[in-house]
Amino acid sequence: MPFYHRLGELPRKRHQVLEKDGGGMHFEQLMGNKGFVGPSTLMYHLHYPTEVKQLKSLGDRRLVAVDERELRPRHLRTNGLAGGGSMVLDRVPLLFNGDCAVYHARPDADDEFFYRNGQADELVYVATGQGTLHSQMGTIEVKGGDYVVVPRGIIHQWRFTGEAPRLLITETRGYVRTPDRYRNEFGQLIEGAPYSERDFRRPDTLETFDEKHDFPVVTKQDDHLTEFTLGHHPFDVVGWDGYYFPYAFSIHDFEPKVAAFHLPPPVHQTFESDGVVICSFCPRPYDFGEKAVPAPYFHSNVWSDEVIYYASEEFMSRKGIEFGSITLHPDGLPHGPQPGRMEASVGAKWADELAVMVDTFRPLKLAVEARDVEDTDYWKSWQS
């Protein structure tokens, strides 16, 4: 995040001894991206963060695309996907390219291992459910409607309560961040941005464990899982400070913009990464200009694929979708409101919708796991 946070015990200066009670010193670790010039955090451990007792390969998690070249709009019904299992090991790939991969998960069991994604940032949208993200940098309570960002390399563990959550997981090769245009030259979110720093929830409680036995940390790199067995609990951090940490933001805290006439999707942008933008469509008043057409105009996403995850059963321009539906409108193909939706929007006062949009600037491929839940007749839904 483009702002500073700290928790726990720190020395007065960076790279200065932080003494332990009873003698000895804590071990400093820098974690950040882009070498030594990107966002980073300094952590202070009870034990060597490099101590590994054992390595074990857990196999590949390479993504495989369907063997077809037909270009068409797609509709995936994620309610038809098998649920259960682990959030890490049983997430189901749906769409992917070289910049990102989109997964769906409905875990019903807590992972006994810890997890570290070494190849991508993770942006988790909690469509339903509640729980806690535990990490080296502390805990964050989460609930339905939350986006949770876990930058790559951070060891963490999820714990959900109640019914199995519905999770939309976007792994991005680039750093997930707020759009540049929402920040001034000093990094502060500006007046007019659709949120402020107050809306972002940082780790609020630091859990420090001084335990010495075997702790498995599953790490993903190059689409391969490796289990590292540490000789101590990975949450042995006594203090940290910096700009690199997990955080949460509720879609219900996004402040949608309203105008006399229809505004394009970039006004709904919430996050960005390299080759990817994420937008939030939230309940809001409709366009109020005389004879305004609130439904979006037909458009062609040249140089962009558009993915929408429907977190409610209502969306102004769509019919035939359900909670959990995902649509893909590929690069260049014109799309827009289905028959009757544009006409029905004229004179309407309120958009009661909730959806997450993931736009990519390189074409997406359909994962083989998504083939069985595709509504293959979706492309016909624009026929009068």
C-alpha cells in the first residue's frame, strides 16, 4: 500500500540491533518487490527466517487451456463447480493469461499448512462468508464484500467460520495497487478518489509464536508447489514496519460516481496490476439527465478482455445471470445490454447491482476445469 504502517517492537534505526529479553538479538528481514527499490517492509524475527529442515515437491499446478480456437462471449456458472477442500490446493482455475489467473474456491476445511505465493500477488474477493487472514504481519478480520490483497512472498493462513465461503481469487504477476490517477505525487489518495486511506484495513493484531518444531509452508513458484518444512513457527515476528503488507477493502466502501449521462467503466476502477484492472460495480443512483440511457452503450473492448463476476442476481445490462455467474467478453467483439435491458433502464432511478470486473490487456484462455460449467448458448442471448 502507498502508506506506512507498523506493529510490534522495533529498534530506533533500521539495521540496528534489536535485543531479545535475556540476551541475544532478533533477526531482521527485508521483504519487498523490485529488488531494493519497490515497496518493502522490515520484519524482526525470533529465529532465522532462512532455517529449512526439509523440502518436498507437491507437483505442478500448471494451467491448461481448452483445446479450441472458437472466439465467442462466454458465461460460466460457478455454482456448478465442485466445492470443498482447501483454499490453496482445491481452488479451481477458470481463466488465465501471462499476467493473471482467475480462480474460484469454496473451501470447507482449514489448511493445516501455511501458504506463500512466490509468483503472484493474490487479490481475494470474499463474495460470501467470514473469517480471519493470519499472516506474518498480523491478523485481519474479513467478511462478505471484502477484497483482501496478499502481496507475493508473505506467509499466511486463512481461517473461515460458518458456511463455506465463496471466493473469487485473482493471481497477478504484477503488484496490486491503487490506480496512479487516484494518488498525488506524494502517494496520498486525493480528494475525488472513490475511497480514502480510512477505508483500508491493515493488520491490527500481531501474533508472535516462539515454537520450535516442524511447520510446513507450501510455496508456489513457476506453477509448482514445494513444501518447505521450517524448524520454527513462521509467525515469529516481534515487530515490523513499512509499506508491504496484506490489507482489506470492502466493496461496500467504494464510492461510485454518478453523472447526468452514462460514465464509462474506468470510473469504477478499484485496483490495478500489470496488464490488469479491477473495477467494482456497486448500488448507486442511475444517471439523471433528461432522457438519459443508464444502461451501458454497446462497445468493443479493443485490446482488452472483460470479465465480470456477478455478486448479486441483478445487473443493469444483463439477464440470465445468477449470483456467482462469470461472463467473458473477448477483445474486439462488440457487446453491451441484452435485448430489452437498454430500453428498460430509461427512467429508472436506482442500480441495485454488485459485481467485480477484471479487465485484461492480453487475451484470456479458458481453463479446462471451467468447460463443464459454461453456458455454451450465451452468445445467442443478444438475439431478438
